[in-house]
Amino acid sequence: MKVDRVVVGAGFAGSTIAERLARGLGERVLLIDRRSHVGGNAYDEHDEAGILVHRYGPHIFHTNAERVVDYLSRFTDWRPYEHRVLARVRGRLVPIPINLDTVNRLFGLSLGEDELEAWFAERAETAPRIRTSEDAVVARVGRELYELFFRGYTRKQWGLDPSELDASVTSRIPVRTDRDDRYFTDSFQAMPREGYTAMFARMLDHPNIHVSLDTDFRELPASLRSGPVVFTGPVDEFFGRRFGPLPYRSLEFRFETHDVRQLLPVGTVNEPDETAVPYTRTTEFKHLTGQAHPRTTIVREFPRADGDPYYPIPRPENEALYERYRALAERTADVAFVGRLATYRYYNMDQVVAQALMTYRRLAGERSAVA
């Protein structure tokens, strides 16, 4: 087929743009991915036991962006789902994010909602400037809760102490003064009814989209690599790591199938104690998918320094390095950089879709201007 544009990466960013270019502009799109499947890290499939699992860790969809819901709803029905997480602290499971029940159970108290804020304030340690993740937490809830819930988990997840990480790492996790035990509070919380892979298959079901898997961008003919291109892979890789590699944190996933209907009381159990176990959390997929099955599959996540890039490491020196690549990307004609890896940002799925839709509108505007 004659190709109007190459899209690199078949995750949320690449698949959204490929779909929009094909259906919205009539472009002939070559969508490639190094992996053997579409869907990126949101890829799901049935394991040997017949249980639907997320191969790259749990992906729970939540958003306040109506336009993102409207767009994805063209390709899937939804199953309402509100994610709940417990943390194993002092030998018991308590809600995380920290809420009223967390504090009362851990400390044997009977505080009311109107009293918890004052309880936090008594323990908070003020800092002249909130710079690090440690600063952010101790300024909100004090040293003891920081040690119990955040320090060990963060050290396992990032391989760094919270005092070495930007405050944005822990600011993603709220602290509540009521009894709301939902992990997210977005207005829309649901899972694709038939799974993410089925949703991606519908997105990419168009005669103008040719999907080539097990394909590396660097192996394409020079005529295709020169543009127009939408690139959703690591931005430093696109430029041959000219200024050095951008640091990422990776994960190893270990799956287990058990001969019981349910193993965990909630979707995910966090393990903040870095001395007790080496993994950060365990997820049971049937909570997320609603699948009825006599057996169940869980996954444990072991953070790693090497492997597939999952989390940009938020430190000032890494941001400075990314800025050098960003400046280079802006000067690169006929290539749009979109998504987590291409913009070195820890985006949620809905944010990636929103960014992709915005990029599509820009590309459509540029095409109209030329026409």
C-alpha cells in the first residue's frame, strides 16, 4: 500500500492517532510496533487458565475528560468499576490512600471527619520549600505515616529514597479526611467490557490502517523513516541517545494462578514494608474484569532498574536532559512526538488519549492550511 504516514507504537497514543488519521482524514497509515501485539502496555489476554489478565500490570481506566470517554466509547462498551487498594501495614490491611478508617484502625482511635485534619496538622512537619517527595508527605501527614506508607514503597518502586525524588511522585496519592476508600475519585471509572485488546482491535479495524507487528522503526526503508511520522517510542532512542539515555524504572511481572474463586479482598494490595517482601503490590484481575471463573490469577510487581521503560524517573537532572531532547524534537520536521515515552511524562491512559486527539487536530489543521 502507498503510505501517507507512519505511526510508531500501537499503544493508546499511536492507535488513537492512526484511527483518527484514517477515519478523519482518509490517510493511509502504516502502524508498526516492536511487540507481537497491539495495545501497548494495556494489552490483555486470556491466560492458560482462561482468565483475562493484563500482561503489563493492572490498567484501571478513570478520567474526568468527557471527550476522551466519548471517543473511546465508539470502540467499547464499559463495565463500571471503582478500584480499591489496601496496604499491608503493621500486620493488617488498611485503606490507601490514607483516609479516616486508615488512621482509626492503625492507631486505635475513633476520630470523626471533623477531627482528622487537626490530627494530621499536629503531626505535620513544615518545610520552607516543598522540593522532594519526603517534604510533600511529612508536611501533610507527618513522619510516622510517611515511614509506614511511603518511604519503603517508594524506595522499592524507584530504587531511590523519597528525599531524592521530585514532590510530584507522592502528590499523585491524595490524603482524605473522610471514609472514601476508592483509589480514584474521577467522574468516570470503568473498564472496557471485553478488555483493552478487543477495544484496540475495533479502533484499528479500517482499510486505511495497515498494522505491522514485530517491526522496528529503524528497520524501515529510509523513505518511510523520513516522514511524515508520528513517534510514540522513547524520544532519546529516536535520536540515537545523542545526549545519553533518559533514565526509566522498569518492572518484572510474576503471575500465579490459584484454585480458588477469590484470593484478595480488593483489586490490589500494596506492600510498603521494604524489609518484608521485594515486590510492591499484588493485583487480582477478576476484581477488575468482573470475570466469573472457578480459579483466579494474580500478578506481583517487582521493580527493576533494567528492562522495558515504564516510569520516567522524576529528578531535576533527568528533566534537564529531556529538555535537550525536546528541543531537538521540536526542530525535527515531519515528526510528531506523542505519548508517555516520547514526552518523558508519567501520563495516565486518558491523558495519553487526550494528547493524541490534540495532536490529531494539529495535524489536521496543518493539512488544511497546506491544502
